[in-house]
Amino acid sequence: MSYDELSGAVWRKSSWSSGGESTCVEVALGAPVVGIRDTKDRDGGTLVVTPATWSAFRACVAAK
């Protein structure tokens, strides 16, 4: 997996992020990988995971 696989992906801000721009997370879907980054530091690094890992994470969070 690599960041390069995110080219052309559309980033969206999490609807669960609170406050203004300072506490938001963005997710890029629609690529062979899923990207996760901090809205306030978009160039600070991107976590890249498989779609299966993202789905498992979402299921775990939804179960809480």
C-alpha cells in the first residue's frame, strides 16, 4: 500500500469531527486504498489502510 494509490481519490471531512477546522479528520475513499489524515495538517502525513481494514474499524466504532 502506498500514498500514490490515493491519486484521484476524493477527500471528505468526517461528520463526527467536532468543532471547526482544528479537530477534523478527513478520509479518502474510492481508491485501491483508504487514506486518513488530519484536516489541520494535510501535509503532515497520511495513514493508508486497506478497504477491509477501514470497514473493520468502522464496524468496531459503530458497535461502541
